[in-house]
Amino acid sequence: MVTQRRGWTFSVLLFASAPSHALCPIGTTYIHVGNDASCDFGDIQSAINAVSCHNTTILVSSEGGTLSYTGQHLEINGTSVVIEGTANSCAGGGGGTNLVGKVTPDTAPPAPAVVLHGDGSDSVVYIHGNSTVTLESLQLTGGGGTYGGGVHFAGTGALYISDTTINFNNAQYGGGIQFAGSATLTLESGTIIDENTAAVNGGGIEIQDGAHLLALAPYTFIGYNTAGGNGGGISVFEGAIADIGSPGYNGGPVIQFNTAAYGGGIGINGDQTDAQAQTIVRVFTTDPDNPVQVSDNTATHTGGAVYMKPFLEGFPTNAAGAVAFCAYEFRIEDNIAQEGTAIYGDLDSSVGNGSMGSALGLNSSDTCNSPASFGAVACGPGTTCNTLANNVAEDSSDNPKPGSTILLQDGGYMSLDRFAMRGNTGAHAIRAIDPQGSAISNCLVVDNTLTAERIRVDDDGNGGSLGIDSCTFANNSVGAGHVIYSAHDLSLANTIIDELGVPTLDYAGNAAKLDVHYVLSNDDSTLPLGGTAVIQGEPTFGDAAHGDYHLQATSLGVDYAPAAGGSDLDGLPRDVDLIQVANYLGPRDLGAYERPSAFDGCGAGDTLFCNGFEP
């Protein structure tokens, strides 16, 4: 499936490589490396050079934990091989596990069996040519050089990493891993990429040139990495794609405690050579009880969790590298930046080719392709999910800054559905400049400390529009401004605004392009006359003091608007008609949540006493 919007085409590509070798035996061939007489080789490079069949596993022995390997700069060129660390001696024989297609375990994986120390001046492992390589039960540390201090992959094929730690490596690009080419990098269970440093981009991992990163397995952690430029945890460049669905290590964030100038957690940069290439990152949940998390990351400039930067070149080439970030069933929390504390979408411009913005989707079906084929699932009942929470706008000296939780620069596109913003600190919850045909729906913006509007849409001369539908704004601390400011076409529908003492709307756009209907607000003086079913009043929430903003059955806003279908913030069906509530204009509730029937599950939604009690 391919989705197009204003010249962008977002698609997900898959790569496969399976080099064939004639006259190879059926089953796995084992080569043993160690320091006793029963070993085939005393060094790993000699064993790699001896590989002639694709079904070969090199078992590297630590001799019971007493042996490590120093000064390593291993080269794999056009070879398919498994390199597996083991505590067994060579005399113990035995076999390894080829992890291609391996089912990941439900229990915590073992620590790496063998340590490979780099020489500080080059990658610990360098892979090129057409190679399919598995690294298992290894620690790669002490590497250096320009590309990939731990691993540098430059070719075609695939790399699988399992039960392996890559740490304390340094490089210009990709402190832990630098991965380039039409190939797939798969992080299996037990992969830890931590405490690596990139002078430029990709403190933990840098992928580029059409590569595809898969981080789906449990017990995966990318943390405590640092980049001087872009992407403290992961940097995704030039037509690369990253699919991140891991529930993390023991249910913690999969991307955590990383630092960069731009994109503390993830940096995304457009392709500078291919006008048809899109650079895409998707994060999504694969374990309903442990949502995917990108948390506790820091950008010293912009994009605490995520930074996007498209590329647009003018005459004569007119290259355009689109970028997109999409999150499904997610948590983005406790990140820090001066601007775009959670997500920052930058723009690029050129002479003769105008400007181009970034694309952002939250639970959106029209920004990126669905990640369902990678096992994406909805969060389970009672699980904290779809949150952008406790992100903070401040500089590296902890001084407060007037940044937004989400900022989308000129000409960007956003489709944001089913999300809650709580406890964030800065100027705005969401700010966009000339957003192109954008929409925000089923949102909860509550209990934030903001110094300006919750939603602000600015005009930079390139047109734009925004629709806000089925949202709840309440109990935000605001120093100035209105709840919403827009200098562009605006639609506001099916929404609750409960912000005492704060005017609802400051509209600076074309009056003919303002559409407000089915709105409950404690201030209707700034809303247009003639809007359909716009009333002044206050809702009755379940328990706002403890964060529950579901409507009580007797609240204003219940069974208020015409049916329109879809799901609410909880993922439950809209348009539930409560028999005990007289409809105003229809069965749809206003705000982020639809109140479910008291009779749900008994087979007759509006049948009195079907659950044995009266509501």
C-alpha cells in the first residue's frame, strides 16, 4: 500500500537476501575459535576467511569466561555467517543457533558470553559486499573510526543481532552501528546498544541509503548514547526506514536516556539525492501490556524525542527528500528540548522550489502505511497508552524556554488521532505554521503548564488549514492568550473546552473559513454567532482531580451531536446512545471520550435492566 499527500509518498520497503552456495552440506557447519589445541583457529578473522558455505556458524569461545579478544577489527566481505560467543571450550563441541527467523524468548536473555575489544581506531566488525550475518552472545566495545564504532555495515544482505551488547564505542557516524545500503538490520531479543558516542549523527545507530531497521523483539534497549548532531539514539537518513515496536527491556522504554543537539531519541533526515525516496520512522506496540516508549531523551536544541528534517533542492535537480514520523499505541514521555520537547518537524527550502515541511501521524491511517504486518496491536485495557506526557521545554542549564510540546514548521502535515497530552511544560501543547490540510481528533489536552495557547496555528504566507474534532481541553495553566489561536482556515467540532477565565478562540483567518459546531465551552463570547449547537457551560467529569476526564452520564455534552462513526480516545465505538439521556441533536458525546452504555456486553445496548440494574 502506498499513500500520497501533496507530493509525498510514504511506503515501507522490505529487503531480503539469501546468497546461495553450491556443494555445501545440509545442516550447519561449525568452526571453533579459541586458545586450546582442540580449536580450529586461534583468531576470529582466520575463521571468517575460512567460511565457504552460507550455513556456517563460528563458535567463539571465552574458555569459561577467562578469554576475551582484543584489538579486533574483523572484516566480513560477501560472506554469510553466524558468529556466536560461547563459554564452552572448543573441546566441548556443540552447535550454535542461527537466528534468522528465530522466535524471541519470553524470559530475560543471558549476558554476552564473549567480549570483542576494538582497537580504538576502527570498527570492531566491518561488513560489506552481499553478506547475511548474525552476531549472537557477543559484547562489542572499544571500537572507533569514522563509521560505526561497533559495527559498520556497507553493502547488501542483512544483519541480525541477538543477546549482544554494543557499548562504549566512538565514531563520527553511528557510534554503535553505522548501517548503509539496501539491507535489513534486525535487533533480536537481548540487543543492548548503550553508551556509544557519535561526533556527528547516530549516537547509538545510524541507518541510511535505503536501509531498513527492525526493532520488534522484547529485551531491546537503545539508551545512554550521545550524538553531537542528529539522533542521540537512532539517526535515520536518506531513504532509510525504521520500524520500532519493541516493548523494551522489562517493559521499559526501548529508546531512553539518549542525547543529541537535534532529536535526542530519534533524528530523521530526508534523502539529498533521490527525489522519490522517503525517510520514515514508525513506532508501534507489539505487546498490549507494554506499549512502545520513547522517553527521557534530551535534545540541547530541538526535538526531545523526535526531530525531522526534510531535504529540498532547487534548480537544476529539484531533489526532494520527504520525511515522516508515525506513532501507533505509544508513549512519548519525559523528554527535554528547547523547542519541540516531544516532536519537532523542521522544514527545508530552496530557490525556485519553495519550501517543504515534515509529516507527522499519531494513530493515523493516512500518513504512513499500517504496521500491522509487523505485529502491531492495540494497548490492553487499563494500560497507559497514547500519551505525550511530562515533556519539558528548557535549555541545557535547566532554564525554562517558550517551546512547544509538538512544533511543525512551515508547510508540514499532521494527522493526529487518539492521544492525550498531560503534564507538559512550555508555551504551547501544539504549534504549527501553515499546516497543510491537517487534523487533530479524539485528543485530551489537560493538566499542562503552558505560557500561551494550547493550540496555535501561525501564518507564514503559504496557506493552510486545521480541523479539531472531538477533543477535550481542561485544567491547563496558561499565562496568556486563548485556548486556540489560528491565522488559517479552522474547523472546531464536537469539542469540550473547560478552561476557566481563558477566552476560547482568537481567530485571525478568513471569517468565511471558520466553522464551529457542536462545542461546549465555558466561554462562547469569542466563538462565532450562528454556529450550530454552540453552548456555554461546564461539563461534569468523572474525577478531574485525579485525571479522569470521562463524562458522567448527567454531564452536558453526553448524547449531544449527530452520529459520525469512529472511535474515541479509549478506542471504543462512538455514537453510543444512552437510554437514560435525552438526545440533544444525536447520540454522539462531545470531547475525547464517548460514554459507554451501562448495558455494554449484555447484547441489548438500550434495553432497560438488561444487566440487572437501573442506571
